[in-house]
Amino acid sequence: MRALVSAGAPVLASRLVEDAIHHADLIIAANGGGSRLLQLGTTPHVLVGDMDSLTPSVRLQLQAAGTEFVQHPPIKDKTDSHLALALAFERGADHVDMLGLFGGERLDHGIANSLLLAKEEFRGRSVRILDGPNEARLCQSRSVVTGNPGDYLTLIALTPRADGIRTEGLKYEVPGGHLTFGDSLGVSNEFVGPKASVSLDDGVLLIVVHHRS
């Protein structure tokens, strides 16, 4: 089952976003993500969070549409996006697309929620972050991603070291086959064909693709 989780930051429209919404079997809003989904022309099946970003009018609109509300206290140990992502897997999702993480007023939320992919709780799970023409996913062993020649692919180490990195279908190899945490060396590689593969022997990578066309 495919699920979609939307946080409350602005969502840039794109084919990636439209396809994710269209193919989602379960749509979950994290707090203010309910408003964002309505702006995109869709209604969440579930809304999760402390409801502090939900206006009365949006709440009434969602209630009338049959949205399920899962309320949490405002003082808690997890962000609303964390709770929504966990709920998606609890409800049986085998893949989750996440929207609305970046571009809002809360940079801290955007950074923290994007790093959820590296949390042990979600490692080995299929999670993809979407933002307009950009997509990001975790790689712990091997990943194959699609694009067009000239699209950018960036590799970011999320562990102190990522070793044994091998790539196919990209313009540049990773020198020495390793990246360290904080390296910018892996930024803006390029597709040379319709797909690329990334594999590594040890560590965790974040793969970010920017579709230029």
C-alpha cells in the first residue's frame, strides 16, 4: 500500500507531487498539512498532531469530508510529521511519500523531519521526500533512481563515513569511493541516461535528485 504524508510547509506543484497524490491509497496530514492538501485539491483520510496549526474553518471542512482526527498533546517528544510517518507504517503502508517539509517558517522542522529517514525506526523502509522537482531517499546498500540526462543527483553521507560507494549512469565517480559526514563533494552529479544506480558497502547515504526537465 502506498501512503502520502503531508506536513504544513508550502508544497511546490510538480509531476512528481501529482503522481504521488494520485497513486496514494492512504493520505495522512501532519497538523497544518491538512490545509496544504486541501490547497492541492485533495482531502486527507487521517489528520495527526496537536492541531495547533489547524484553523477552525479547515477543521470543519475536514470533519465534513470524513477525515479521521488522531490528536496528540502539544507537549510531546516527536514532531507531528514523525507521528504521521509512523502511523502510515502502522496502517500497513509499504511505501510513503512525504510532502511539505521545506519552505515554511520553521527551518528546524524541515531539517529534523528530513533526517527521520535515517532514524533506526525507519531504516529499511521505503520513504521518499518530494519537494517540487526534487526527491530524496535513503540508501543503505543499493538504490536505482530514474531521471533524464542532465538531471542532478547528490549524495550526502548521513553517517561519519560512507564507504565502498559505486555509481553507474552518472557523469562522475565518487573519488576514492567514500564520503564523510559534512562533505559537499557529492553535490550536483549528473545523469547521463534514464537511470542511475548507487551502492555502498558501509554507512548511510541520502540521495537527492533534482529533475531539471
